[in-house]
Amino acid sequence: MVLRGRRALAGEAPVSGGARLAVGLIASALLIDLVLIQPNHPSALSWRALRLVPLELPVLLLGLLALGRRAVWLAGIAALALLFMVLVKLADFGVYTAFSRGFDPLADMHLLPAGLHLLSGSIGVAGTLIVGLLLALALAAVAWLLYRALALWARTGSRLPVSLRAVAGALALVFAGLSAVEIRTALNGWQGWNPPGAAFTARLGAEHLRDFNRSRDALAEFRTAAETDPWASREGLLAQLGGRDVVIVFIESYGRAAYDNPLYAERHAATLEAGEDALAKAGLEARSGWLASPVMGGQSWLAHGALASGLDVSDQTRYRALLASPRKTLFTLAQEAGYESVAVAPAIVMPWPEGPQLGFGTVLAAADLGYQGQPFNWVTMPDQYTLSAYERLAPNGTPLLTEIALISSHAPWTPVAEMVPWAQVGDGRVFDAQASQGPSPGEVWANRDTIRDHYGRALDYSIETVLNWAALPRETPPLLIVLGDHQAAGFVSQRGGMDVPVHMIGPPEAVALFESWDWSRGLTPDPALESWPMSAFRDRFLAATSLEPEGGL
């Protein structure tokens, strides 16, 4: 009474219970609306998302009004379901940003420990624990707020007349029907009536269930395909190479954008032209084409697996299936043909049991390469050192089939390495001054233009290094296959799709084995040239370099 009197004296109107309830209902509806329209894709993160009309909102709120207080327990289940969809959307957002595809729970759960390892390397274990704790608290707070918001609508329903609750229930069923129509239209391409609004969150959940089942079915198909290998019993594999070494060099994030995007094309064109001149002086020829990588933005090992196995290794589930299958990779088949298979992997800093499963007899990981210089942030060593160390450490006495995974063009693209005279590479300490120069990753990644500039310069360094290394004088030059593993993330590459360039470099007699491929002469592939799936490379390479079986195929 005293408080009311003071408010009256001050000219304030007392706030009624009905007004507080109305404010609470509006705030609760707004919170649930924001959760339902939460984007799951970077391109949808704009003010336009606020215009989305979620059909699930009236289903939830009017349904709770209709059921009343007895539905408070349903509010808890709905809150957990909404929190789960918040996490799914966040996972989608992250995977779309990094890999230009949605999150696949069957294949992508391994990304969580990998992400934690990367985060702990950036901010330390303590920082990672703090971030994890803050995230857990934030999710718990969201769950609690959602429950309170939904429960408020349920309790409010108990105060309404039965007739109004019946109307609310009927309207909830109408919107549930509209949601079902919208979901069916989106999932099945049903040419029915397209209702106003969108059941975006419910549809996303249905899409993920559908995709989970598709991934499971695709995995079964993959395992069946992996058990059938037309090259497993062939004679004369790689015989037309005459024992010449073959080196497959993956350049990190080397995609078609290097040719199609004006931000990068001019710089790379000059580097490729200089590289062609150097190769010609060394008596080498080049042919170039396009391959379609199974991934974009990351997960390089999937591209490596697709090239080696001749199978569509587009996600971690298929990669695991490949490792568990009897499929013989290009490297396994090379071993059977008398080659020593070698993997040079400067990015691998932990045990790699997959190496022998992929057919590698010798693995030169980061610790095996003998680098004594400073790392370039995440990049353990510059590409020039990696190639120099391979020359020094490669096994002798048998022909080699080698895969080298270069990483100087891997994010965060700072500092950008520069070439030194090959004779000065030594143990890598010559690069220490470079490793301590340039802006920090935080400074580079604060601006997308800066990110793209550093990416372009880092990629150009990798291309220049490989071409310069290829032109070094050798008594018996190897057949060199240089290709990208995947495009950079979409906001960096901006164009070029899934295609990556591939270059065949070697002496004329070796390159002549591939004339039937009709690839472009030189280091610049014709833009109109058809791209092959990366998984097609293994069988076509074997066909071009192996003897025909007696009696034909």
C-alpha cells in the first residue's frame, strides 16, 4: 500500500499483473522466434533472417495454451528439442563456413576433438577449458530460458476459458498442417501449395534425419564397392614407366579460384609463366587439367583418399570405410609392382596408424623431416624445406611412388614464406627470420580482404616453390603430378566450385604416356576442359602406365 501510494504521488501508474503477464508472453514468444529463425548458413546471417515467419511458433505457443498447466512437462521436452536444434544449426554454420557443406553427424563427429586440439594449440589448455565452460553455461542458460518461456504459455493456458483453449488448439493444428506441407514440399519436391512462412527449424531437423539415413545407405554401398577392385590381380602395373620415380605433390588449398578469381589470377599467371620457362630449360614438359575434389575448405585427407583409392571419399565415414575395406590404393598396388611407397607429411605431428593402411611403406612425418627452424604458426615448416628434406631422406635402391602434402598455403597464411637459395636450406634455421615476421593470425583474420591477400601470397609461394624444385637438375627426373587438394573456404576462393588444377610434369617420354587424356599443354588448363572426379584419377593413371593384359581387358 505504501509503495502504491508513493507511485501515485510520483505520477506513476501501477503495473498490473495482466500487463506483466502480457510483457512476459511477448518476450517469451520473441525468444522462441529468434531460436526458430536462427540461421544455419553464413549467407543467411543478415537482417533478412528477421523477416522469416516460423510456422512452428504458433504450433508451440497455441498448443501449450490449449493444453494448459498439464503441458508444463512438455515445455521441458520442447526446450531440449529447441536447444538441440540450436546446436545443429551452430554445427551446420561452422561446417558450411569451413567446408561449404552441412554437418553430417555420422561422418563429422571427429571434427570436435580435432577442433579442440586446434583451439588448445591457439589459446592453450586453460583457455580451451574456460571457453568450454562458458559455452556450457551459455547453453544451460538458453535451455533454462526456453523452458521458462514455454512453461509460461502453458500456465497461462490454465487461466483461459475452455472455449478459448479449444480455439487455440484448433489453430495450432492448422499451423501444424501448414508446417507438414512446407516440410514435404522442401524434402520431396512435392509440387503442392507453398504456404506462407516456413517451418525452417522442423524442416532442418527432418533434412538431417533424411541425410543421416542416406549417409548410412551410402556407407553400405561404399563398403560393397570397396571390396571390388579391377586392378587387384592385374599384371604389369606401372611397367610403362620403366622404373621412373613418381611424385604426387598436393598443394594445400590450390583451387580453380587461382585461375578464375581476379584477386589471385594475375599473380599466379606470372608465376606459372616463369615456371613454364624454367621447366622448358630443364628439358621437361607439362600438361594440365582439372579434377573435382570431393571436399572444399578443408579435410585434405579425404581428397588424398579419393585420389589413392579411386573411390568417392567425400566424408569421414567413407574414409573410415576405406581404411577398413580390402580396397587396394594406388600406393598398395605400386608396392606390389616393385615400387617403394612414401608419404611425406609435414602436417602430421601425432601417430598416424592410417599410413600403412593406405599403402605407405615409409612415412616421413613432421618429426622425421629434421626441421630445426621455427614454425610458421600452425605450419610446421615451409614447403621449400619439405621438398629439400625429401630429396635427402627418400629411400634409395628402388623406384619410388611418393605423396607429398605441402602446407605453406594452409591457414592462417601468416607469416608468408619466401624462397631462399636451395643450397642454403640446410636444417631449416635459415627460415627463422621469416617465421617471426608479418602480422599475427588475429590481425590477418580481422579483415576478409587481408585474409584473401595473405592466402593469395601464401599459395603463390607454394606454386613457385614446387615449380622451382621440379626444374632442378637431375640425372633422371621423376614424373611429377602437382595438384590441389581442395578449394579454400568459399569466402576466400569466392568462385571455381569444387575444381582443382592438376599438372603432369616430366620428361617428354613420360608425359607422352598421357597424350590420350587431351589435357592442355603447359601449366594453364583450358577453362573449358572437362574436370574429372578426383576418384577417377587412380584407374586412369594405372591404365596409362600399365601393360595391357594378355587377351585384352
